[in-house]
Amino acid sequence: MIDLKYSLIIEATADPTFFGFYSPELEGFTGVGHSIEDCLYQAKWGMEEHVALLQEQGLPVPDPNPNPTVTVQNETRLAVA
């Protein structure tokens, strides 16, 4: 079981050894990892540190998601106009 308090999006990049991740529910939370497993590990601890920092600064902290999801997808590419 993956023990996350917020949903997580992991994005594969053109470099097969580099993944980006973020939480759509936890504003400002992002990170990078070298594998999907690395992203999950970093996200678990990073979310806790991010929430603690928000609390320290007196900023709003969203309620934990009772059923968070993990989505793995290709990175979003911006359309060239």
C-alpha cells in the first residue's frame, strides 16, 4: 500500500532516468526522481515536510485526501502556437 495523504502525478520525461512529480491538491509541491519508486518515496516524505512548512508560515493546508490517487503519465507538452 502506498501511504500518501494527497494525490500524486508522476510524469515520465524524454530522459528515461528522470521523472517529475507534483500534487494537484498540495499547491507548490513538486519534485524529481530517477524512477517511479524514487518519486513515491520522495513524495511521501516531501509532502509531510511541505505541510509542516505551510503550517510554520501560517499558510492554509488542505485537508488530506481520504482516497488519494497516483497517476503515472507522460509529461505534459505545451502546444507550439
